[in-house]
Amino acid sequence: MLLKDKVGIVTGAGTGIGRACSIRFAREGAKLALLDISDSQLSETKALIAAENSEAKVICLNVDISDEESVKMAMENTIAEYGKLNFAMNNAGVMMTRAPVGEVDCKAWERVVRINLFGSFYCAKYEIQQMLKNDEPSSIIFTSSVGGLIGTPSASDYVCSKHAIIGLAKSIVCDYADKGIRANAICPGQVATPMWESVNGRVRNDPEAYAKLNRTQNPMRRLALPEEIASVAAFLAAEESSHITGVALPVDGGHLATNAAYFNWE
């Protein structure tokens, strides 16, 4: 019960990493506000939490994180329900527009950056305002990516936004570390989520090609499970990580530890 009686927000809670984090946080005793743009997926996440613990405190809020007013209202609704905010998992995001920099559609590029970066900023801004009212330590966690630490071909919108999220976390440290607010970024590698499926659907109907794709992403030769990311998030949300802040933490099966040009992943 690492988060017993703590109040937390999870964005992108309807599926994938956000859903796994929501379930894990609830298991650790947290009271939660789950944010997503899909009501049906939020309901599924809430039902999965209730199946483990029918007494879990969970509210679901339909929020477009790229809209500042929508985010502000969600924070107000969370405080109205629970009276405080102790931690936040700013996870919501979208994948890249597949095109080189010189060819990418500007509107598509702006959409990815607005959701991934602006959305994370809006959430952090209003979370911090509430956290400053607490006498308790607070923790903000962002979902960045290994793409926030290295480049990826034909993914400039995603890579730029995920790099910037790490900068946002470090900026929060500079401004609020002495006020009891920590900020860290988790940098997953390849994770078995619907988002991964959507990007790699071109080989999904070829079991052999799909299995090969999955086992050649990192030295561990397998995708991460969303629950493995959630375990790290629970640690960073809890006071067990009380002196960790400003960190961009890879959870990537060794992806960044190797040089792909010299490592035989086959």
C-alpha cells in the first residue's frame, strides 16, 4: 500500500500504460482521477480496478489534454472530489507522423506536439497549483520515451515532444524542488500496448514477421509489459523515491545500452 490515502491523477488512463498505472496505483491504495478522451475506455479501466477492489475510490473525467480549459476543469473536479492532489502520472500522448523532417505535414506535426508537449505542460501547470496547497510531498511523473533521449528516423514530432517533456520535468525541479514537488520522466522503450500495435500493424497479420519485430527491439528480445512501466511509476509516485527528482529513467530492456550497428539482436 505504497500510496494509501494519496490522491493521484492519471492521464491517458483508458488504455495501455495509463490503464496499467491506474490499476497499480489503486492497488497501492490511491484515490484516483482518471483522465482520457474516451469515455468507454475509461469505464473499462474503472471496471478492472473495481474487479480487484470494489471499495477503490475512482472518478473518470473526459478530458482533451491539448485544451487548457479542459485540463483546468479536470483539476478543479479532482479537488472538489478529494480535496487534495499528491501525485500525477502525465501519460497521455500520441505517436509520430511517419515522414522525414523535410516532408512532414505541418498540421500533423503540430497536432502531435500539442498533445504530447502542450498537454503535459497544461497538466503540470494546474497540478502544481494544487500541490503547492499541500503540506505533503508531491510527485509528478511524465511518460517520455527512449525517443526523448535519442533520435528516431521519420518521427521528428514525437522525438521533439518527448525530448521537451524531459526538459519540462527538469524545469519543475528548478522551480519547485524546495517546495516539496518532485518531477521525473519515465522513458519506455517498446511496450506491448495498442499504440505499439497501431504503429506496427503492417506486420500484425504475419505472425512470424511480427514475432521477429518484437524480439529485435532490444537486447532482452521482448517488448515491455505495461505493468512493468506501472511498477516504476508507483515507485516514483511514492515516498520510497523521495530523493529522486529531475531524472529521465529508461525502462527499455537495454535499448539505450547498446549500439544497434554492432549488436546482433537477431
